[in-house]
Amino acid sequence: MPSAVERIRGGREIARPRALVWALAAAFSLLVAGVGRAAPAQVRITAAPQGGDLVISISRADGEHSSIHAFTLDNPSRLVFDLANALLPPDHPRTLEVALTSVYRVRMGQNQPNPPVVRVVVDLPEGGGPPAWETHNGEAPGETVIVVHGEGRPALALPEVTSKGDIVLLRFSGVGGLTRRTGALAEPPRLFVDLAGAEVSGELIRDFPDENGLLAQVRLGQQPEEDGKPVARLVVELRKDAAHSVFEDGADLVVAVGPEAWALPLPAYHGAERLKGRTIVVDPGHGGKDTGAQARLVAKEAGQGADCGDGMVLEKDIVLDIAKRLARALEAEGAKVVMTRSDDTYISLRERAAIANRIHADVFVSVHCNSCDRPNTLHGTSVYYDHAHSIPLARAVQAELLAALGTEDKGVRNANFAVIRRTKGPGILVETAFINHADDQRRLLNENFRERAARAIAHGIVEFLNQGGGAKEE
Ligand SMILES: [Zn+2]
């Protein structure tokens, strides 16, 4: 028997199955594999989803591979495969329903009795993108396989589960971009993520027997269809209540679970260029010989990027890290950012304000940590202004900070701190949290908290400037 490659009419060698893009194929026609002048034989056809693909298997009773002539038709959109010298047994089903988003139905019938042709029609939903397809010889004698690729709709498997500290991350590879709905349910505490257009083969369950762990079980199953689309539901069953967030990380979808929302990781920041043409001065408080507030290190999980040597936590270190993150967030929004310091140097208060005034900054923001006389008494977040024209900015930033951090509201306050008193344009001083309160210190030493604080300040500035608050006093 000649090999499959040799049997391809036209003599072009294809070692691997080939894919053809439907969009280019309005009038194409191709003989993929040939039965040559073989006598007609009965075929049996099956169709099944495999991952996101539709797999059609054609078996010829005479053990030959099918000769397939493929083309597309419009109104309604369909993909047609004519099988040469083929007979459809009278008892063969004429329709196969396939639960896929991109393909719903495969129809077949006897066409042209002499020579006999079996026509296989794949009905495609309207408005879908062009599917690619390929064909190859199957494993069984006389089996030919057509694979019609789903439109990027992935096959879902259980997510990869990793943990870092008390944060658990569940990562689905390659399913970023699926529309989703998330929610939390009680008794037992669990959260769900619905992925529209996604399919699971059966219910997948993974138990987590560690009694001390946060996760009890992760399962993935199919929900009722919505708008003609399959919906897959991920359920994460927890041993205790926890915060969660769901975000895209490149092509992946990540579900983060942990005891506190402010400690959950964040996806990469994608600014919307809402600060194009704006200049922002970011002022990390203190620096060099001026350490700012300092406190004994009391938080258990220290480290994570903020320096804390000798058992002490220094304000100048923490605020520099937050300020750098703020600068990145503002730049992602298209702003020009000038930092009064970007390392551990001392700069006078007069000079900090002068920098902003010299370049007519749209906003000046000084980043600090608070502290109080008696440790562990006060905690929370506040934003200070001096000039009345800075009040809307202070309010916008404080609102974003409280929403992002969940810290106590210490209010928008008036104070004539030198840096904001001397700044001519809108200027604020942010007290992110109290360095000498154990709870707040634990937050400040957590990089996700600092990142959240930075993004919240950036969002507040975006809010303020896009409400026309950026008018400058010259
Ligand atoms: Zn300070």
C-alpha cells in the first residue's frame, strides 16, 4: 500500500498535518488524501470535541484513507468536506451535535450517487472568526481525521496551584481574555469563577488534604449554557474565610486567595495614558541623614523589599519604595515624572518644593509613613493639603487609598507642612500608614500593599486631573 504522503494528489509532500485558514479559502478546493480509483466503500463518521477543537473521524470499511474535497459556503457559514467514493450506511446518523462554541452541528448525507460522495457539513456560528482545519490519517486502518480548530476557546484543566507565604495562587494557562464572573459563597466558604465560552470534559476535582492549608478542594465543572455558550465554573473551597482576586497575567488567568485583600498580588499595571502631557513631581519623604520616623521591627513577615536593618524600620526606606512604584504607575499613564530623590540622599524641604515650582508641575505628591508617640495606638491613612486648591486632589487620592488598602480612614487634613505650603500648584502629602503600629507596619512591609498604595495614589491623581482640577496658579 502506498504511504499517505505518496497518495496525496499533486505530489506535494506534507510530513505533518497542514492547517488552512478559512478566511483565505472562499473558493479553495483541495484533495487531501486520495483513494484513487478505489471502489466505493461504506464510511462511518464520528464527531467529538477535543479541547477546543472539533475532531471528525472518518472510517472507510475497505481500510483505505478517504479522499476529501473541502470548501466553504456562506449564508449560513459552513465548512464542507466531500468524501469521494463513499457510501453512508442507511442506519448512520445524519446529524451529530457537538457541544462547542465555534461548532454546533455536523451534518452528513449521501450526495451524487454515481460516483458516490458523502458530504459532511460543519455548521459554523455566524460572526465567528475563521476556523483553521487540518486533516491527517488516523491510527486505525482506513481512518482519516479532520480537526477543525476552535476559536481560541481553550480546553480547561485544573489550574496549577502554588503558594507564597499565606497566599495561594491558582493559575490557568492560556485562558486570559475569557469573560468571567466571580463571587463568594458561604458554608463552606468558597469562591467561584465562571468562564464563558470554556469547556471542561467531565468534572475535575482535586482535594487538598492538608488540614492547616487554606484550600480544601478545587473543582472544575460545566455550568448551564448562557447565550448559547458553554460556561465552565471553577470552585475553590476554603477551610476558612479569605480574600480573593482574579486577574489576567499575560495569557494566563490567576486567582489569588489569601487572608487579607491588601496582601494579594496584582497583575502588571497597564496604564491607559490618561496623564499624557502631565508632569508630576513625586517626593519620597526624608532620605539620607533624615531617616524620617523609625520604629522597632514588630511585624512578623518582614522583608519583601523594604530595608529594615538592626531591627528597625525606617520611613525613608519604605516611602522610597512606594514612590518608585508610584512613578512607574504614573509613567504607565503617560505622565512625565520627576522624583525629588530616587536613592537614599538628603534633600531639603525648600528644594523639594522648588523642583515642583520650577517645572510648573501639574501635581506634587509627597509620600510618607505616619507615626505616633505611643506605639500601637494609632493606625490608618490620611492625606494632607495646605492650599485650598489642593483639597479635591487630596480627597480623590484618599478615596482611592481607602478603597485599595482597607486601612482606617484618618481623613483629609489641613496642615502647613513645608513641602506642600511652598508648592504653588496642587500638592499633597500622603501618610500611607503608621510605621509604629504592628498591623500597619506589617502592611507597609508587604510589597503588595506598597504597590496597591502607589497605584491608588496614581488613580487619585488621574481622577483629579481628569476632572479639570489641574489648572495651575501661575
Ligand atoms: Zn515623613
